[in-house]
Amino acid sequence: MRKGENLRIQRMVWEIQPDGRYWEDDDGFGGESDLEILLYTYLDDKGNFTGSFRTYSIGGEEFVRKGISDN
């Protein structure tokens, strides 16, 4: 945050790979053993990225800590 400014930061989560059940049809055929993969980054109040994407979760195991900007 820049000195003297009151910026709002929001977390953006992006699903880059759905879990294997995404590929199943109505009968359950076609499923894969893929793990769901989520990445995250933060955006400022103007929609600009404040950093690079990081791992949020893989297969339900979270790799992110709760921060002050999480609501």
C-alpha cells in the first residue's frame, strides 16, 4: 500500500483445472482422476494485479493463509 492512500485489496481465485468429475456425463462415464487446482492473486481497487498468481489449493488441500484483506 502506498503511503497516504487508502486502497482496497481483493483476492481473486482462478480455477485452472476442475476436478475429474467435471468430465463425467449423466451416467458417471468419462470421469478422470484429475485434482482441482486453484490459483489466487490480489487486485487493487483499480483492478490492477498487486502480485503474481500463487497456489490456492490442489485437490482440496489449501496452501494459502488468511490475511487482513480476506472477507
